[in-house]
Amino acid sequence: MKMYSEADVDATCLDDRQVTILGYGSQGRAHALNLKDSGFNVVMGLRRDGASWAQAEADGLTVMEPAEAVKDAAIVAFLTPDMVQKRLYGAVVDNIAEGAALLFAHGFAVHFKQIEPRRDLDTVLIAPKGPGGLVRRQYEEGHGVPCLVAVHQDASGDALKLALAYAAGIGGARAGVIETTFAEETETDLFGEQAVLCGGATELIVAGFETLVEAGYQPEVAYYEVMHELKLIVDLLHEGGLRKMHKFISDTAAYGDMVSGPRVVDGNSRKQMQAVLRDIQDGTFARNWIAENEAGMPEFKRMMKADLEHPIEKVGAELRSRMDWLEE
Ligand code: NAD
Ligand code: MG
């Protein structure tokens, strides 16, 4: 494993050069403000009719239309939703200067060949391992969110150096930047969110809730047990791994964890995880997601509606409204 820290960064390679950021959402806003506060020359490329134009200006950033904003850029960062990047690249590529660099925060568009970068353009990945809000907050507090770095195309011979300078500018080098490839970042990121972080965790919660409610227990009690208290456990895992969790839960909980956990996440679950991973690796998932977008997201909307109309959402909203100490 190769990890870079601030000592490995030569930020002078970006001195007096322009970083253009396309997109002002979760990652875009955090990267732009952190880079600006680090002393870099940042220009935003946004749609004039988009909601974020005024916000970026109010935040003190220079804002132009994407095709204009990329013209003088040494780095063009694509921080729009992954499904928008192909079209946006097509709209700006002719204005990107020879020898500039393309930067991504997730490898999807490049790895799945939605974008095939012009041969003269360095193409790099700086993927923060956390949401944009955290990338901004940690930076302001003098810390950073760890990042992954990868080089897809090194046209200049300095692609890695540029990527590390950008990572340092958003604060990531303070926490460490691990070298990876576009393939590894894309496939592990998709697998993580599908099998464990988002898909796996929510399905586990909902199945636990339904099991208790169908057995006649009160939905409110079930909600506290399987959704609300998850945060306490995740915080312990985040801070100190399995060891810290086991230190803070009761022996009864630890014993139950060890005998019952493997009964729930069993051999079949692992087989399904492998199948999910195969669909990611062979491009099946990407093809389906791209087709879903092209069709106007009918399945996405249907499934989202079902998720948000689940009884656990009604109980949860009611109970959370009484916990005024919860953050928005
Ligand atoms: P987002 O949805 O929060 O923001 C997207 C922004 O892009 C919008 O605010 C808007 O400014 C712009 N945009 C949207 N549609 C557009 C269009 N049609 N044309 C031009 N601009 C448009 O996106 P995000 O979550 O910040 O994701 C950006 C990139 O960062 C993605 O590649 C994503 O995979 C990656 N990433 C996200 C996270 C995360 O936690 N959100 C973490 C790591 C990497
Ligand atoms: Mg789910």
C-alpha cells in the first residue's frame, strides 16, 4: 500500500494556475471553498439558470458557464452527478487547453468508458472518503478527510504530482492519500454503497423492523432498536473498530452478536454479495444504471417512493420530531 502525506506534496506545481470546478453540490462546494482557502485560483463552471450559480457567487467564487470556465484551466474537476459527466465533457472538451488535466472524485464515467479523455489530457482521481459537508468541516477545523488518488492517463508526466497538489488543497493530504486505480476505486465504492453502507444496512434495518412488528411488538419500540440505536454502534466502530464496540457493549450483546450475526448474514448473503460484485465488475450494473437514466428513471422513482412510504418512515418521523437535539 502506498500512502502520501503532506510531505510528499509539491503544491507549487499549481501556483498561478487555474482550477476549474464543474458542479456546486456536495463535493463541488467543499472542494472549491477548500482550494480557495488554500490559496489556489478557483473558477466555477455552472449553468447560468442553475440554482447554485447565485450560491457560489455569494460564497465569493468566480462563476462562469462551463464552456467558458474551462478555457484557462490547468485542472478541470468534474464534480457533477456521475450520469451528467459524459454530456458535460462533450460540451466543454473543445475548449480545454492542450495539456490540461481532468480530475474526478469517483471513477465511474472514465472506468465505464462514458468519457474517453483526449490523449493530451492528464486524467486523475481524487476521491475523498466522505461526503462534501465533512470535507469542508474537517478542513475548517484544520484536519482533512482521507482521499484515494489514481492516475488513468499521464500525458504530461506530472499527473500524480498535480493530483496530490489538489488533494492537499482540499485538506486530504493531512489525513493521507492512498494510491489506487480507477478500476479499484470505482468497483469498491459501488460495492461498498450497494452491499454494505446503503443497500445492505437499510435492508437489514427494514427487515429487522418488519420482523419485530410482524411478531406483535410496538413499531415505536422496534424503531428505537433497529434504526435509532444503530448510530451508537456505528460511532464505536468508526472510532475504534470491532474492539471498541465490544468494549462498550454488554457481554450479553457481544455473545448475541457472535452467535446470531452469522445466522443472519450467512453463506447465502455472501453468495449474493459476490453476485453483486460480479455485476459491478462486468459492467452489468453500470449498463443498467445508464439505461435507467436514459429512460427518465422510472424504476428509480418507483423504488424510491416505496422506500419513503415504508411504515418505518412514518414512525421514525414522529419519534425524531420529539428528539429536538437531533441535527437536521
Ligand atoms: P451533487 O448531486 O451533490 O451535486 C451535483 C452538482 O452538479 C449540482 O449541485 C449542480 O451544481 C451540478 N449539476 C447537476 N446537474 C447538472 C447538469 N445537468 N449540468 C451541469 N451541472 C449539473 O453531486 P456530488 O454528490 O457532489 O457528486 C459529485 C461527484 O463526486 C460524483 O462523481 C460523485 O460520485 C463523487 N463523490 C461524491 C461523494 C458524496 O458523498 N456525495 C463522495 C465521493 C465522491
Ligand atoms: Mg434499501
